[in-house]
Amino acid sequence: MTVSSVRPSPSPLFEDMRTPANPPRRRLPSWATRWGSLLIPLVLAVADALLVNGVTFDLELNVSLVAAAALLLRRRFPALVFLTTLPGILIGYIWFAPMIALYTVARRRPDRRLLGVLALLLAAAHFIPWPVSDFEPTAYRDNTLVLIDACVTSVGPIALGLLVRTRSELAARIDDLTRSRRHADELIAEQVLSTERARLAREMHDVVAHQVSLISLQAGAVQISAEDAKAREGARTIRELSVRTLDELRHMVGILRAAGGDLEDLTPQPRLADLPRLIELSALDVAYEADPAGESDDEEGRTAEAVERAAFRIVQESLTNVRKHAPGARVTVRVRDLEESRELRVEVRNGPPDASAASPGLPGGGHGLVGLRERAQLLGGTLKAEPTDDGGFVVRADFPKCPPRAGCS
């Protein structure tokens, strides 16, 4: 089970659906990216210094080369390196070194006051000529153009640095959200799997425990009535194996509730029409009373399949419990269609056990009534299981005939 949403990166579910027309991009090794980002700005700054000041080692070229060399330390000391490059633009008229240094400051230390001061320093170093005595206050047109150029030179690196920083932060957040969503998907899948394990455990307990207890009961009857010693011994062996199987089933159901389990539906799924056959094979004294529930041609009067299946399992588990705890007791099974409340009522009532009847000694896992109550609650119904005044026991469940989660209306 996955929650569909817009994700920043492809989900693992769709990784195998990539077409050859869109192959994944190849990335450079980390060492190449690291050294490239360190040396390329240095090469650009040195080229800028040589193109502007020539190859003669005078004051302008020396200051420009120092500014270019300082870029090697811009990641560790961004603000200090920027201040080192200011003489380069003031004296040597270079642009790359101070702009790269200012970009690095904006990328690594996005403090507004710091960036504002550094932008003013870069604009001033760009606007004021060297030597300062060459400044002409009356050259308004030229000074205005130089001032605009200085503002662009100082604002551009800051804007680009902040943009790259914001993009990196967003990418990091998207990665965190992707990991969180993937973890949430895993938790949802585990929850669904846990629910299916519990469902399968209930199905296994209801189906197998009922059949094996019936085998044990029949084997006990053969053991008592058979005249042949070998037949009695075989019946006793079958009964012992049945008891041992139920005991192992109890442990297996507990393990299945905790971990593992097949998610496929059990087939075939029983319905209310299968109750007479179940009662016939139960080898108990059962009186069956039923309304024609679930057989209406009217869509509104029809009982949902999930409700019929739950009703069958309640009767099945109740008969199994009668064989375990009340051997020889009379049992009454009632299935009523409550038309006024649009509910289905299932009631299994047994009297006190017969003292003369032999107890089968079947083990109990403690999951029967718990599973029945869970079935009723999942379908919006209720289940009561309590002893009666005459020493018997009654299990009564009321289900809405068409609960919302059953997919009908």
C-alpha cells in the first residue's frame, strides 16, 4: 500500500520503468568536482589579471595576482579573502576575483548586514578610480554609468550566491522528505502486512482447529465403540495426533500473528448457506433455526458477503469451543434477520456439559473469542460471550447487514 503523491525523486516502485531514451545522468567523480570548483575560479582570475594588466610585474599585476591566489582560501575564510581582493579591483581593475569572493560569502555566510557592507565596499572600490586624484566629480554621465556598473557588479554575485544556497537547502529538504515518505510507506506496508497476518491467523484457527477437533472427536468415538484392538489403538493414535496438531497450531498461530504470513485470500470462502453442512458434520446435538437471511433479491435486503463469512466463522468457532469445554451439551444455533434495524443476529447457545460424556482434552490457544470479537468490530458489529444461568454458554453477535467497509450501500 502506497500513498500516491508528487515526489521529488522517482519512487523505487517506478525505477524499473525507466526507458532507454531517458538514461540516468553520469556524474563526475567527487574528487574531480572538488578540484574543479577550486582551480577553475583561480584560472579565470589569473587570466583576467593578465588580460587587463599585461605580463609586466608592476603594482597593478602583482595586486591582481595576489587577489587571484587568495581565492584558494575562499571557502575557509570567505570574508577575509574578499577583503584581500578589493585592492585588485581598485588598483588592477580586475573583476573576476572580487566577484567570485563575494559570491562565496553569499553562498556560505548569508548574513544580510555582512553582505550589505561587503556590497558597498565592492561598489566603492569599483567606482573610485586609482589614483583617487583622477576622479572627476563633474563628469556626471561617466560617473553615473560607472556607478550603475559598480552596483551590478556588487549585487549580481550576492543574488547568485543566495540563489544557489537556497537551491541547495531545498534539495536537502526534498531529500529528507523523500526519505521520510519512503519510511512512512514502509510503515504503512508493515501495518497492512500485520493486519493480513492477524486475518490469516484467525482463518487458520477457525478452519483447521474446527476440522482437527472434529477428527479427534470421531477418533474418540471409534476408540470407545470398536471391538478390534488394532482399531482401538489406531483410533487412539489418531486422537493423540489430533491433540498434538492442535497444540502445534496454537504456537504457529501465535508466531503468525507476530511475523510472516501469506497475503493470499483463503478459498473457498464459506457463506450462511454452508451452515447446515457444518452442523451436520459437527457430531454435536445441534438445533438450527434460521431466517432466509442474505437470500433476498432486493439489493437493500441482501446481506454482505463479509458479514455472512463472519457469521459462519462465529458458528464454527463456537461449535469448536463446545466440543472442547462442554462435551455432550445441547446446542442451539439461531440466525435471525432483524429487518427493523437492518442487522443480522447470530446466536450460539449451549447447555451445561454432560457429565457422562468423555472430554476430548483438546488444547486451546486463547485466540478464538478474541478473533471473533475482532471480526465483529471490523464490520461495525458487536459480540457478547458470557455464561448462562443454567451452566451453559452463549455467544451472540449482531452485524449490520451491509456495513460501509463491505463495499455496499
